[in-house]
Amino acid sequence: MISLLIAFLTGGCLCLIGQLVMDKTNSSVSSGHILVGFISGGAILSGAGLYQPLVDWAGEGASIPLSGFGNLLTQGALRGAEKGITGAFSGGVEATAAGITAAIVFGYVMAVLFNPKG
């Protein structure tokens, strides 16, 4: 039960950081900026070896938010780099293939079922 609480609070804190950045900065910071910032931040922290201890401690609370996606991309690229430069590029895609596929499939299903506003 305590691991559930830690995951919930960690994920909530990560989301709170994004919301505070959007609320406390000028209106030119959009949700797209936050998305790129979280993925880049997760990738940089992962490359520095600082994100994995958070994932080990908080579990899904740290790996489900966008920063976890950046972590996964970086870890896949680092593993793929052992095979050479092409492995470094393909490793990130291999590591995140399930998440990317799910986003595409569920996005398509939702667009078919509901009327998109765009």
C-alpha cells in the first residue's frame, strides 16, 4: 500500500511542476512546451544517471509521466549504442515501440469513435 502512495505522490508532484510552470509563467508557455520540457528533462536526467533511482523508488509514479518516456528513450539509445551509431538511433525507438504504438492505435480509435475538434 505504501508503494501505491509513493507512486501516486511522485506522479502528482511531477504533474504539479508542469502545472505551476504553466500558471506562473507568461502565456507564451503552452502545453507543448511542457511536453517537450518533460521529455527532454527526463532524457537528460536519465543520461546523467539521476532518473533511474527515482524510478526504482517511485515505480510507475516516475515512469508513466512524460519524463519517464524521456528516460526510456535515453536508456534504449544507450543500450543500442553498444551496437554502433545506428543502434543508438534505433535503440530509443525499440525501447518505446509499445508506447508509441498504443498512442497511435488509441488516437485513431478515439478519432473514429468521436468527432475531433480540429
